[in-house]
Amino acid sequence: MQVPFVNFGPVVSEVKSACHDVLNEFLEHGHFVLGQMTTEFEHSYAAFCGTKYCVGVSNGLDALCLSLKAIGIGQGDEVIVPSNTYIATILAIIHANAKPVLCEPDALTYNIDPQKIEPLITAKTKAIMPVHLYGQACEMESIMRIAIEYNLAVIEDNAQAQGATYDGKHCGSFGIINATSFYPTKNIGAFGEAGAITTDHEEIYKKAKIIRNYGSEKRYHNELAGHNWRIDELQAGFLRVKLSYLAQWQNQRLHIASEYHRRLKEIGDIQLPKIAKKASHVYHLFVIQTTKRDALKVFLEEHGIQTLIHYPIPPHLQKAFIGYDFHNFHYPIAEKLAKQMLSLPLYPGMTDDQISYVCDIVKRYYHG
Ligand SMILES: Cc1ncc(COP(=O)(O)O)c(C=O)c1O
């Protein structure tokens, strides 16, 4: 049996006909940039997250950059960010000319450890950027408490956890402004590139909208030195369709994850993902830890099962960051995770036979 890491086929066949309608409408109305499809998607996505506003943008990295710019984070400012995130979160801080201050995660939930945030706060700290990694909500109660106490902004990186909640409240609705990505593999993925910011603050929303469009509200009148970070109109149309399927796809993700939890319990030295109290997990990725990671990966591959590593090199050790002070620091938890993490296949449309097969082969690796 072959089990790919991701297979877009089942999702595509479900939405194909509705997406053809979107394409036809798009071609007919002829409003190719920031039209009705963008506006409608922005309203739907804001409502989904429980925020007042959403601004669709070109991708997740631009959404992070826009978030920092819209609240005025720049030169000399420090931003606390997890040491085990995808590189985009850190790049956004660097592109804003601010300084990333890396905070270690909890070794079992993989999310930023709130207890390690306070010692990193200095007079220059302006914001905390929690990343809801792999689909699990961060411990937002503690993070928000620290932010309020030290007067810091919170900017969520919600690229991986659309639909996850903390204490019943949606990820993407805690921070002053929050970013997400609709990269095709995400829980709500475009058929191309897209991203968004969400916020409850009217002023920040207005500013973000202007920055996204060359710093201009009125054509050829530029109030700010902005960017072209506009969302693609057609992707916004597709995303609106896909958003309406999200609940059903999440259920499938949860089913696969619960099977993995049930069948891989106490197998070898496998550490299964741990869910923090009050947090929910939408299983963008199902990530296990094992000291035998590399050998297990090869064994699974030999049996037709594709896995990935998120992420093999922690951000601070990336070549891109030679010369930055954090490149020389040690982040032992992030470094250990990079050596031991393995993401198992998980996608809407994965069959029960495929789930069983993955579990059987993993068991066979440990128990023969
Ligand atoms: C945590 C996180 N932040 C940001 C991004 C950036 O999103 P994009 O690839 O759409 O720029 C990603 C995407 O992979 C991500 O996983």
C-alpha cells in the first residue's frame, strides 16, 4: 500500500464543481483585483475567527510582516518568538528591522512555554508572537496575562491552527492583530498562495488595508510607504468555498489523529502529541517524537509511507541567520525536537485502511 504524506485529490474532487462556478463568475464579472470575492471571503473568515475584521493578503509571511508594520514594530524593538517555529515567523521580525528573541517551547506540546517568556522581557520588548504549532492552540491565558502585565502586543501566528481554540475562543482572535497562511497544505488552503490578518481594532484594520495596497486608500494617493500584499481575487473565491467545508475536514483530521493516539500508545519510545489544558488541536500535522526518528522514517518509506520532518533545522541554526546573535545561542529543546520529530501522514480523505497500515508498520518497526 502507498500512503502519501498529503493527497489533495479527495478535497479537490469535493470542491471542484463549486470552484468552477467561482472561476466562471470571476471571468464574467471581470473584477480581477480586490473585488467582491475578496470582500466576501474577508467577512466570512473574520466571522469564522470571531473577529471584527480580516484583510486578505498574498501569503502567510506577508501577513506576519503586515501585522508588525500595522502596529508600528520596527528598529530597536524586541519581539519574543518560539525557538522551534517555521522560519517565516522569525523572518517577519527581521524584515521589520526588529530583533527576534527566541523562547524555548514546552517539550511535549511543542508550543511556546509561557513560563520562559518573562525572563526574556527587557525595556525594548514590544510584542510576543505565539505560534499555534502543528495545529494546537498555545496557552493563551498565561500569554495574555504576561502581555497585559508588561504592556506588550500579542501577534498570533495562526498559519497552522485555523479553527483551533483556547478555552473556547478561536486562535486568530487573541492578539491585537494576527496572521495566517492559506498555503495549499494548510487546514484551509488556497489553490495557490494566500494569507490574511484578523483584528478587532478598526484603526489597525484600516491601516493594514492601506499598507496591503501600496499605502493607498484612494487610487494614486499614497499616504504610507506600503506594499503590494494583495490577496489574489480568485484564491479568495476558492477559499470561501473551502471555508464552508472546513468543519467536515477538521472532523476527518480529528478522526485520524484519535486513531493514531489510540493505536500508537506505548509503542517503543514514541512520544505522542500532548494537548495542554483548555487548548484544542486541529492536527494540521500529527508529529511524534522518537530517538529512532531517522531509522523509522526510512523503514516507513521502504513500506510506501511518506513522512516529513517539521523541521529538521531549528531557525537559529539556519545558514540565513549566521551573523545574528541568536545564531550562537543554544536552544536545547528546539535542537532536540529537530532531531526527534516525525510527521505522519494525515489529510482529509485518508482512508481507514491507510491509517491502519501506517500504525501497523510503525508497530512492526518497534516490535518486529
Ligand atoms: C507557522 C507558519 N508561519 C508562517 C508561515 C508562512 O506562510 P506562507 O508560506 O503562506 O508564506 C507558515 C507556512 O508554512 C507557517 O507554517
